[in-house]
Amino acid sequence: MQMVLKSLLLTSALGVSPFALAQMDHSAHQMPAAKTAVKAAADASLGDGVVKSVNKAKGTALIAHGALPNGMPPMTMAYKVKNVAWLDQLKPGQAIRFATDADGTTVLRIEGLK
């Protein structure tokens, strides 16, 4: 009971209705910024590349790329893919944005694929 009284006194001293205070949703105001920060961090981990070929039998895509965020220099390399179904969606000449594992040997994410 004392806590309720203290809350009522504090909100009235601040000129805020306890009902208005209870209805405020602070997380709703922070969500767009939080989502933007998460998206920016995810985009920062992506590198740009061009698919040169797809080898479904080996489960790889040959990708030419510039320097990657993980420190890998520009090169053309055959990458394993996390999801072999992606190989059906990749076509030679297709420009992609992708992220690799820490070793830089497996593509973990390709932007725009389902």
C-alpha cells in the first residue's frame, strides 16, 4: 500500500497522471531505432559479390568478391552454402550481398533469398 501511495505522490508532483504513466509504452518509441541499429550491423557484415557459377553436386557457388568485412581480400572462391536450396536461386552473373562464417569458407546468409 505504501508503494502505491508513493507512486501517486510522485506522479502528482511531476504533473503526470498515474493513468497516463501506466499507458505509456516506452518500448514502442525505441523499436524503430533498435531495428535500424540491428539492420545496420547486419548490413555491415555483408560483402558484395558476383556469382560466377553454381555446382549443385558439390554444394558450392563460385563467387567473385571485393574485400569482405571479415578481412578476406578480394578474390574468386568456391564457397559452400549453409542452405543448398539457395543454389537453385543463384544464377551466373547475379550480383549478391552475402555473409560468411568466421573461417570465410561457408556462406551463411545471402540478402534477398528466401
